[in-house]
Amino acid sequence: MNQRMWDDRADSWDDGGASGLGQVVDAVLAAADHRGGGQVLDLGCGTGQLSIPLAEAGADVTAVDISPLMIEKLAAKAETAGIRNLKGVVVPMEELDVPPQSLDLVVSNYALHHLRDDEKVALLEKANSWLRPGGKLVVGDMMFGRGASSRDREIIASKMMVFLRRGPSGWWRILKNVGRFGLRVGERPVSIETWRSYFDSAGFADVTVVPVIAEAAVVTGVKK
């Protein structure tokens, strides 16, 4: 993942971020359904859209991001809100090391699609080892493939139509997205079905998928 890119986005992230981000944040928090204490890890935390409300609910939160500026923004927000049970850590999430069975909840939102597929699988396996029995992993993200399913094709077609209506600027966005998504340069979303298989293979039980907006969904699994 690119630290400089995320540093550049830190100042504007709270002003909107990705399209539909707020709805997916709400869906992740609803799926987490975490009340009271416990140890929580937020992977790719940004400026704290998940970390802040989870800490406000009483959890001890470790918030991880590759961007020092994102963590600085998060720390400032926590200080302003008087939150003391939140710790920010600057590290690529694929390099993170956590003691086994030390967590009650792991969450992530709009972050894991930047990882390679083998890194996604490895991170889910590690998350399973970090969780206590009965602990939960909740991932919200872009979840679509490159056209293999009818859902993929509907998502791609709807995005293409939006950009085509914008004229030359939209045509340029289409070309950029061919590189971003089609060639999987920088952004590597996979389908809902693939995410479900990742959770299953990592050993999670009670795996559920909830579509949120056109291209995004939330997947939840429980540590056996």
C-alpha cells in the first residue's frame, strides 16, 4: 500500500472519502454490534470512522493505518472528544503482529481491497488467530469482480454510464478505472462470493454477507 497516497488524502477524508462510505461505515458498526468493553482492532482505520464510535461505546481500540497523517487526525479527534481508550499505530496492516486470542473484535472498512489477493487471505487467517473464541471479524469493502457474475456486470455498466454522461472528463475516468480495477493496479476488489470463500477457508463460522450500496457489502464471521 502507498503511504504517500493516503497522507495526501488525510485532510479531505472526513469530507466525504469514497462514495457511499458513510453508509458502509454504519453497516459495519451494525454488524459488529459491539457494546461495552473488550479489545478491538481497526485495520486501515483512516481518521477513525469506526474507531471513534467503538471507543465511545467503551471498547479498548487499537487503530492501525499506513498513513502517519491519518493517525494524527485520528488522535486529534480522540483528544477533542476526551477519548482515552484508543491507540493509533502506524504500520502496514499486512505486517501487523498481534498476540493470539487477544481480541474480541476486528473490523475494517474500505481498506482491504488495496491488498493483493494472497495478502487478503493471509490477513484473514491472522485475524482468526488473533480473536478469542466467539470473537468477530467484520469487513466492509468494495466487493465486485471483473464481470464474471451478473452483479459484477450490473455494477460495471452502471459506473460506465455515469462516467459516459460526464463527457471527456468521464471518458478519462473510464480509462483510469481500467487500470485501477481491470488491471488491478492499486485497487483489487474481489466478489462477494470470493470474500465468503476467504472467510470460510480462514476458519470462520456463521459467515454472513449484507450488500450495502451497489458496489459494497459487509461480510461477518465468528471465531469458532
